Amino acid sequence: MGALTSAYATWWWVSVDCRNRVGTGTHEQGGVLTDPEPILQAAQRLGAQRAEAFIVQSEETPVRFEANRLKEINARQTSGVALRVIVNGRIGFASSTKPGDVSELVEAALETAPFGPEAHLDFPRDGPAADVDVYDPDVEVLPVDEMIEVGQSLIDAVRAVEPELLCDAYVRRGDSTVTIANTNGGMFTYRGTGYSAWLNGTLIRGTDMLFVGDGDASCRAQLDLKAVEASVVSQLENSRRTTEARTAELPVVFTPLGIASALIGPLTIAFSGRMVHQGQSPLVGCLGKAMYDARLSLWDDATLPYRPGSRPFDDEGVGSRRNPLIEKGIVRSFLYDLQTAGLAKAESTGSAERSMAAQPSISTTSLVIDEGEMSFKEMVGRVKEGLVVEELMGAGQGNVMGGDFSGNVLLGYKIEGGEITGRVKDTMVAGNVHEALKRLVAIGSESRWVGGSVRTPPLFFESLTVSAK
Amino acid sequence: MVGDTADRSEIEAAIRGQRADYVEVRLDETATNRIVYRGRELEEIGRTRSFGGNVRALLRGGWGFVSFNEPSELRKRVEEAVEAAGHVGKETSQFAEVAPVGDTVPLELKNDPRTVPLAVKKKMLDRYNETILSVDGVTSTNITYSDAHKRVLFASSEGSYIEQERIDVVSRLSATARKNGDMQQASMSLGALNDFSYVETLGETARHLGERAVELLAAPYVEAGTYPVVLDPILAGVFCHEAFGHLSESDFVYENERMKEIMVLGRQFGQPHLNIVDGAAVPGLRGSFRYDDEGVPAQKTDLIRDGILVGRLHSRETAGKMGERVTGNARALDYRFPPIVRMTNTYIERGEMSFNDLIADIDEGVYARNWFGGTTSMEMFTFSAGEAYMIRNGKVAELLRPVKLTGNLFTTLMNIDALGNDMDFNQGGGCGKAGQMPLPVSNGSPHIRIRDVVVGER
């Protein structure tokens, strides 16, 4: 999330779970794989006691700029169905994106069921869904030329400040329809739109490379492009000079981009009901306990209007809600899907998310950290020697389950005598998110959305481990 | 035949006679079996099938790309892509020439996972899960196994028509130990092309992982700072991939004048003992294939020879624009994506030193093995070790908690001061770039020693 550079490449172990859910569905395919009824009927006829079909149809149009100019126009149409069956108390699973594949899909699901996990869930019946706005008809009719104009104007605006900046940009619009139907009579469907723009800039001087970038995303055909411009321009200005950090325990201010890049992953994984149930979360046994700074509150909220993470119900048909994770420093709840809730004797929090590749898993939707009192300017003003972090590279690779984060400061600045004095490089920042959030100096007073799914103010940490050459 | 609905004459008719400089069609069909455990519970077992296709068109230097799950009306999709390309293109297409190829590449199977019944696979994984859980102090596990059989059909307006198949067998085992709110994890990722065999012999690995997770609870953090570091072949492979491999991908260079100055052929990047190679033509590894996703035959490309930059990886477009030879490195994750420049099997060639000699002169250093992950921004990179030990007075000493290492392209490669006389390939995990992840690649190396690496404590 929030990568500042398109030149960003990773080595990681994610095996097959390629989520592909942005985008829409107006292509009818003769109802072959997009109508749940025949699939559910076939499943029951062939031996499933219960069954559930999850269908996504989407259309997405990204336009891509490379080296300051338009490079490619794409159109992506996707459709697919995932089928869960319960046979003799065990769950079988199969999915397909191949049209006309109903009988093979059903057979594959039934074939896996005898080896599958015991079912600890029942599929939801029809019920009232939360009233959540995620569809804007204006997105569908956004002309490609207007998207091209948006990308080009973003590039032109930041290059007016730094003519040598080489920019890549993406502008995407998408439209998707999600349908969940089950043999308990549950039938849930909604249509959502998405619109986003992202700009990455690279500035190379000698062998020094600077990466800047920001973007905005919404379900509406409206983006705050001025804010994106302003953010990138401020990154450029804070990086005019390069300075050196030293190895020490130092105060560190994380900007919202920095928080999204390094802290959100290791923090939120601890709130997964699955991790808690399996004893893999450091928050096991901490429900109701004060684990963090008493000023800290964190919500997972799928009901916010027009946020890309919002939806009326989750990917199992459970109604969306606003889940408090941390309230004034106290651990308030963990997140559950149906199966995990059944195992843990809890209730689904509407947190199931899925792709075609796998069964539902627990995920956050839109995360919101409540605002505090101190302005970013005041935070910087209070630091004699310390850092501002805009992005840590590689922060999600380590003992994330335990809450550790550690990364190279891809974009960050040194604070000396209460002022930002330049960019730091070849510097690492490390800590444990659960420990660090106990020792906050302050929570920022200015919030913003990052990447469409995290809203946070800056966070001012008392001390983190900084290592440098 | 990929996708029973696709017919050769229909495909060829759809791409012929378009007002474009180049048109290609790719269809792929993948059948995947997947088994996941978390702790004592089997989390899921499932079969997924994906089928889809795309059309890519080039006109006056602009690209149009259309992807779909619904293959009917191919000609309409082609027209859509050509129109999009026309909307973009305002220059002249520069696309390196290659001879058209007609070929059908059969599966080169060793031990076919498709012939192993699901019940047998599950029994095997049950046993590994039990082995990890039986280690005193282990509180949980995570095991993921998948085998994916993929068939790809490629056809171009220049007359290429290629069918290829592969089976990727991928697994990851992980043990978690927990004590007084402290949690530690040990994991291992493995993979193979067209071969199930390694999955049959993971018992020892499973037990070691369980034991190490427990040992880590008592292990100290490294004191953050700068150390001489010795990397095992698996982590050195990831290092080679992150620290240098990505920078050799020409799409980071071809439109960037400053980057061209940095990556000028003939520039010294390492000591004269350093040699780095990439190539899908190296057989039997996860990055191996016969033709890339533009129909270019696989090759083997020297990237660094005697410490000097001598080559880079190309697609037809980057080769055309830079006036260099194609290398067969245009790859797409699946039908949803256009091919971009990617690595295949990337490795540092072996040197001459024994492991004992590599560590003999180190008074205080870090021996890092295996990986949690790695990331690069080109100039700076990080990679994290799955397992790390202090080196003291020329000997491997105490176990450390996982460490993260960071480096800078322009100093770290130059600081590789010794190469081991062994060699191994990392075939687990996958590579991510431009949203296309995980692409099967491998990377390899002997043990290597690097001076002055910044080591972070977590």
C-alpha cells in the first residue's frame, strides 16, 4: 500500500491469492456463470446439503502514463464464480472464470468436500443490509479523454515545480457487481464503482534517486487532485537537500503515508479473529484491556459513504458495520468471518473478503484512526533530533505477526532543532507497533485518506531504533 | 488446446488485416489445487480454474490492451484494442524484429502432481503439520500448498502460434512459538517446476522449523549497526534479485535518460570476481520456459561479467527503443496483464572459497540465511533473513531474531568481497512488479560475503 514508486519491486511468498476485484459488470454471458440459481441447484442435486455461490463481474479501464506521456489504454472485463458446498459437515470449495463451466465447478467443489475443513458456519438468510453508498453512475460514463486529461494535468502540475521529474501515472475507473446467494435463501447483491488516480515521480541526480508520489481514490467521479499535487510538491521541497542520520534511539514522526506503508499491516493482523483463535496474535487474552496510549482509537468501518473499502455487506452476505478495534487505548474487538466466528464462539463482524482463488478470509475495510491534538508543524517543532517517515520500504517483511516493523527509509526527512533539514537515505527504522503505540508523544490533528482505505493523522513516537551507515 | 472454444483459424482471422503495427492474442487456462492449514485446523482445500484471454495492439508507439474471461467475439476485442492503441499512439512504433515461431511445447514432467490423489497430498501435509505441532513450545502453524497447471496459447499478427504448458508446485511451511505475549515465527518457502518430488520429503524441514521458532523466543535482537555479512545461497539469491536484478530490467531504463547514464554498459558494478546471469534457457527451474510471452525464444543473458555491466533484460519494445538484442524476458503473470520485462532464473556464479574461509576473518559479523522477503527501489533495497546468527572470532555463534539488511546498489555490490565454492537455487516465493505477482522465477548464488551492510534489529 502507498508505494511511492512504480519502480518498486518485491520478493514475497504470496502463493496464489491474487485478488482481482476492482472494476464491474455489464457483460452478460448468457447467464451461464453469472446466475447463481442453476449452480446452487446443481450442487444440491449432486449431494451438497448446503451451498453458496459468490459471483463477481467487473469492468475496469486504466489509462497509464510512462515517462511523462500517455502509454497505454486498457480495458479489463472479468467475471467468475466461487462455490462453497457443505457435505456431511465438511466444506468443499471450487471456483472458475470459465464460461459454461457449471457442472465441472460443482463436481470440483464436491470432490474436495470429504477432505475439507469441518463447517462451523451457516450461510446467512436474507436480511436488511446496511445502507451504504458505493455506486456513482457518473463513474461509468467518465470519458477516457477526461481520465487522460486528469493524468496529464497531474504530471504537468508537479513538473512545473520540478521540470526534471520523470513521472508515471495511473488513472482508473471501474464498476463491479458482487452477488452472493446461498441455499438458505440468502441473496445479496450490490454494484459499486471506483475511481482513482496515482502519480509516481522519479528524480535522478548522479546516482541519487528520489521517489515521490501520492494519489486519491473514491467510489465517486471526484478526486482531490489539488491535495495530491500539494503532497508531491511538499515531498519534493523537503527533499531538496540530502543529510545524514545516525544510529541511535530517536523520536520519529510518521506521516499518514508512512503509517500506511509500515504500521497498518503489523497492527491490524493482530486484530484478525483467525490469528487470535489460533494463538498467533500478540493480543490473545487482551480483549477489554488497555494495551495502547489512552488517546488512541482505531475503527474498521465498511459503512463510510463512497469509500473504496465500503460495502453494504461483506463477501459472505453479512451486513457491514463500524467495528471498534481500539477505543481510547483499550482493545475492543477482533474481526471475524463466519467460519472463524463459529470456531471461536464469536459473531461475524462482516469482515469476510474473498477472491476467486480462495475461501473467504478476514480483512479490514476502511481503517480510521481518530484525530488528536497536535499539528504536524508542532510535532516537528518539538524534536531536537529525529526523523519524519513518509515511506518505509520492505516494512512488511519480518516478524509481522508479532508486530515488528523495520524498513529502509525510502522517503523520510531529518529533523534538527525543530526543523526539517533534508532527506535521509541508507537509513533503517525499526520497532514493534504494539510497543511503540504505548509510547506516543502525540496524535496529529490533521487526518487524511491514504490509498482510499486508511484515514489517519500523523503519529509522533517517543523513540524508535534508527540505524544508519 | 487451451480453451476448447478457441479455434486456430478463428484466432488468426481475428488478428489479420488490422490497422495496427502489431497485434497479439494470448489465452490461458490454469487449474489449481490448493490446501491450507492454520494450527490444528485444515483451513481450506479447493480447486480453482481460471480461463481468460487478452489482446494487445501496438500502433504508432501506443498500446491498447483488452482482457476478458468471455472469449467470444474475439474480433471485436481485437478492434477495441486497436482503437485504444490508436488513441494513444502519436509516434513511431519501435519493436525489435524477431522471427515468427510455430511450436507446441509439451510438458516436461518429472513427478506429476496431477497423478497424486488429493487424499494422498492431504495425508502428507497432515503429517508435516503434526510434526511441527509436536515440537514442545510451538503454538501454531501455517502450511500452504498449491499446484497449478497452466496452458498458454500465443498468436501474433506476424504469424507466431505457440502453445506452452507448465505446472508450478509451491509450498510454504511456517511455525509459530509464543511465550508471555512474545511471538516468533520460522518459515520456509519452496517450489519446483513440473515436479512434485520435494513435497514428499519435507519431514526434517518441518521439525527444524518448529525447533527454530521455539529457540527464537530466547534469542536476542542484533545490535543495530553496520557489519560484515555472510549470506547463504538462498538469501544471496534474493539479494541478487533485489540488489541488482530489477535494475537490469530495461523498462526501468529505456525512457529515462539519467538511468541510461547510470546503467551504461561497461560500467563497473562489482569486483572482478562478480558474474551475474539471467536466463530462462537454464532448464528445470521455476523461471524456465521455452518462449516468453511475446513468443521470443528463451536465452541466457550475461548481466555482469568480471564486475562489469555487460547486458540487460529486454522486451521487444525496450530492445527496439534501445537498439539492443532481444533477450526473451517479456512475461505476463496471466491473461489479465500485458507482458513486461521480468527476470527468469537469476544467479551469481560460484567462486572458490570454502564457507570456513569466508567467515574466518570476521571478528564480529552476521551470518544470514533464508528469507522473509525483499524489496527494491532500484538504488536502495532491503531484504530480510529468515534465520540469522552472529559471527564471532571467525565462528558462527548465537542465534539472532530475524534481521533486516539494507543496501545501496552503488556500494553494496562493490562490497561483495568473497564468493563461496557452493551453489544453490531459491525456488520458493515469487516476484512482484507493477501489480503482477507472484511470478515464478528462481534465483541462486553461492555463499557470499559483503562488507559494511546496515543491519536493522527486526
